[in-house]
Amino acid sequence: MQRRQFFGFAFASTFLIAGLPNGLQAQDSPPKAVTVELRDYAPEFAAGFESLAGSEDASLRLKLWNQQTQAAAFLSTQTPQAELEAKIQASWPRYAQNLNILKAGFAALKPSPVEAMNRINRELRFKESLKLSFVAYAGLFDNRVFSTVEDGVGTLYLPLEAGGETIAPAIAREYAKIAIRQQMGSPANQPLAERIVREGLALRMARAALAELPEERFFQPGELAAFQAKRKQILAGVRPLLSDSSPETVNRFASGKGPATLPGEDIYAGYLIVGQWLSSKLDMDYIKKIPRNELAGSVARVIDVLQKK
């Protein structure tokens, strides 16, 4: 249940991806092969939704939603099954209100996510080859965009139900994460300092690509204010762990068990740290090329500066 399309093209100063709203661009780059695969489940989900009009059968609803196979399989790894099914049922009445968006699918997203991706490519001076997969689907009205990189393919999971404007900041951030990983590699056992910098770079690049949007749009509702209220505590909490590469440390921050008990404290710390570097007129190339064995010390020094503000 999907519209599946493949597009082949080359990096150049400008080019078009057939069938997509705009062409991805890479600046000042020799031609390199790129493949973009689009899997658009939303239009067929919308058609199936209309065929179930009036039905209260929860099992039929779940069966239809799960026909968005790649998206459903991925989300089942992010959310406990009972919780996921409850969210699907809770979303059902809202799909009717947004059915035209789902019928139109990825091609109708406004603003086009490709425009922001082009800006990120320019900011990052992105010149590498890249394989992308866009998975568009009817999501759960939580506006969460996910990205993965497996076997050299960067995948963006795009929930379309709330429209392109709502998810534009999250798309930009997740695309930036893919591009940064492609540029910087993905070494095993990354210390916390490296994760912090990569996450901070992605968030700053997303903001630069969509500079017209207010800062809070790049965080979950209420999240930025909560981070700002515990700013010093967050920075103090990550500093002694910068060289730690244990999975326990990474999971501790991801699950909201950091020093300020907020999920994503390391990401916010990275946002502040990279922001300080950029405000000090350090460019992207300098930041990306800091040697791994010097990164924890560099980040610690920036934290010390930020703590004095």
C-alpha cells in the first residue's frame, strides 16, 4: 500500500528530482550519484480510511494503518505496542479532518522540505554522495519526524497528517543529522561530547535553514522553556561525562534521567555549545574538523564560558 518511486540524479550546482517539488542542490561539488526513493503511503491510506467510514471496528482500523508497512514497522520499535495501538485509535477521528492533506501526499507538502535541505547543504558545504529514502505516511499527530541511516541509506519518516508547515523544523533537523553523519562518518562508541556536537550542529543547521521561524518551533511544545529554566544545571551535568562513551550514559539522557530529569538535555547542551562556537565566528568546517581526541576538552571549555553568562 504505497506509491513507490525511484529517482536517479547527480550532484551539481542545480538539478531536479523528477516528481518531487524541487531539486536538491549541492554547492560547488563535482557530479556524484544520488538515489532518492519515495514511499508515499498517505494517499492509499486516505482511500482506505474513506472505505471504512462509519465503521467502529478497531481491528480493521489497525489493519489499515499497519498496511503502511515500513512506517508501521519502524514506529513499533519506538513505541510499546499497546501504546501505539491506543494512539492509532485516538488519531482516527482526526484523520477525517485532515483527509485532503493525506490524499495529496508528499508532493503537496508546503513548504517543500527540499528547499530547507538545499539551504542545509549550503551551510554544511555538503559535497558527498547521498542515498535518501522518504517514507511518507499517516502518523499520530505528534509531529515527530524520525531519521535512520542503515547500509548507507538515510531514511526520513514523514508524518503528513498535520501538514508540511507543522513538521518543517523537524524534517530540517533530521535531514541535517543524516547529512552530518554522511560527512563525519559514524564511528562506534561515540563519547557524549561527539553526540552533543552532532546534535547541536543539526539543530543549528535546521534553524539557519528556516530562520524565519521562532526558536521554540524547533523543540517540542514547552520543551525550550523547560530547558532554559535549568540551563546551568544541564551544562554542569553533562560536563563530567563528555568523554563517556557507554550506552548507559547515552540512554540516560535519552530517557530523561539526566541531571535535570528532562529528555534531551544533551541535545540542548549541544545546541548551546554549537551556538557559542558560531557566535564566536568559527565556521562549520572548523567545528566539523575538531579532532576526536580533542573534542571533549573543546566542549568543556565552551561550557565553562557559557556558565559565566
